[in-house]
Amino acid sequence: MENDMDYLKQSDAVKARFDKIKQREVILEVKGLDKVYKTAKGHTTALKNINFKVHRREFVCVIGPSGCGKSSLIRILAGLESYSGGEALLDNEPIDGPCRQRGMVFQGYTLFPWLTVRKNVMFGLEMNGATNEEAGREVDLWLELVGLEKFTQAYPHELSGGMKQRVAIARALVNQPRILLMDEPFGALDAQTRAKMQSHLLEIWRNIDITILFITHDLDEAIYLADRILVLKAHPGEVQEIIEVSVPRPRNPEQFNSPEFLATKARLEALIHPAEKTEHKDEPDVHIPSRMIRFVNVEDNVE
Ligand SMILES: Nc1ncnc2c1ncn2[C@@H]1O[C@H](COP(=O)(O)OP(=O)(O)OP(=O)(O)O)[C@@H](O)[C@H]1O
Ligand SMILES: [Mg+2]
């Protein structure tokens, strides 16, 4: 489709919104961050000189080809991984270990299978010293917010993928973190559930005081959700560009074909696709041993 729109062009309303965001306090600041993994085979520079700030109640997405250090970055910010240089500050305090100020939601389902939905969400609160009664009240509130009030007594295996991620979001939010760190949280969901979860997350974000850093592979998802998109490149993971998304808020799925949306997507494609061609250069080629091919043939040949 022809689209002459410049992805940098912002309407007055969008511009005013960004001006307002920039006046808000900085919640997260990353300065000259480096991460080098030392392995038996040598060194891998996963992140090199990463710099960015996230303001209060901002929604920032991080996008980039596989292996560009997205998970390393978010794990460092969660305090689950050390860093090799630079600084990572939450509310001006260096991040040096996990704490309740930073809530985390991963791609894989990380609920305790032996606990009910309610107990799963309650777990973190009780660990932080809340009484059973206090914790129960809080938990019920958050489960209602994520639309799971009818499933409080269910076990994780009784839930769909989308519902499990709703529990994971409630579990992260119940501690009232300053920032929610999400690493491809909808990556394992089917397209329809994923779209529903995106709108649901936007609705939650609009209604509570939370700042979100969200990692994704999906360009549409990043544009639909984010105020700004941090585009990383691989080998080593460096910031290519930080894009202010010019699509107005509140967002809705009809905007996927709007000129602003398409212009932003074209820019992301131009930034990401050249890098993707080289992304798997150190990965082994798939090689199917001939023995296995014969084995498959034998299995298929049932007559
Ligand atoms: N624990 C580790 N030890 C050694 N190297 C690692 C480790 N974790 C990640 N790496 C390397 O660091 C680089 C960045 O990995 P990371 O998992 O952060 O990328 P990613 O952008 O999240 O990738 P994906 O999109 O596939 O999830 C890769 O080259 C990876 O091989
Ligand atoms: Mg990852």
C-alpha cells in the first residue's frame, strides 16, 4: 500500500502527549550498560553501551532480532543477571538484585502447578510479610482486574495460555511494583488470544499507575502497545534508534492500517530486516542424519 506518511511526523495531540511524558519523573535509567558473557568458548558481547530512560507511566517496547540481548537486558533490569559495565538505576538507585519494585512476566508459564490461581498470586505477598487476610483482599482485587474472579480456585492446568498469563500479570502487579518488566509475555499464545491480551494489557495500564518495559519480536505488537520503541541490533546488542510512536491513544485494532501505523512499521522493517539476515550466522545448520530419514520413511510406510 502507498503511504507517504513520515514516521517522525506527529499530530499536535501526540506531540503534546510526549511533551507531558518527558516532564514526568524518570523511573528507569540505563547508562552505558555493557554485558559480556564469558563462556568456555570465549566472550560474547550481548549488550554494548545501552543508554535510555523510561518515564513514569510510560510504555516502552524493546524490539530486535534474535540474540540481540533483549532477554539479557530485561534480566539485568530485574536484578536476575549481573552486568559488566555502566549503570542501571531504578528511581536513581542502582539495581543489584531482585526486589518487589520490579515485577516480571516471562514468556513461559511460571505458575506453581500445585497452587490455585488465588494462592499463586498470594504467594509473593505472603513472602513479603502480609497477613493472610490482607493478602487475600489484595489478591481478589487484582484477580478481578485481570478478569479472573471466577477462576480463583482453579489450578493452572485448568487454564488456557491467555488465562495463565493473566495470573502471571496479577502476580507481578499485586506487589505494586514501580515497573513491570515483560519478556515476550504473549509469544506463546495463538494470534487471537494474543490480540485480546494486548488490548487487555493496555486497559490495565491505562487504569493503574504502572510503567512498562515490554520485549517483543512482533512489530505490530510493539507499535500497538508502545509510547516509544527501543530498536536493538545484534552482535553486539546496541541501540539503533528510539522511535516515538505517532499513533494516537487510546489505541484500537482499527489503527493497524492507519498511515501512522504503517509508516512506523515500514521504519521498523527497514531497521530490523537487514540485521535478521545475519542473526543466525553462528548457529549450526540443520542437518538430518540419513538414518533418521529412513526411520521416518519406515514409520510412514504402514502397508
Ligand atoms: N547465560 C549465557 N551464557 C552465555 N551466553 C549467553 C547467555 N545468555 C545469553 N547469551 C548470549 O548473549 C546474546 C544475547 O542473548 P539474549 O538471550 O539476551 O538475546 P534475545 O534478544 O533475548 O534473543 P531471543 O530473541 O532469541 O530471545 C546471544 O548471543 C546469546 O547466545
Ligand atoms: Mg529472549
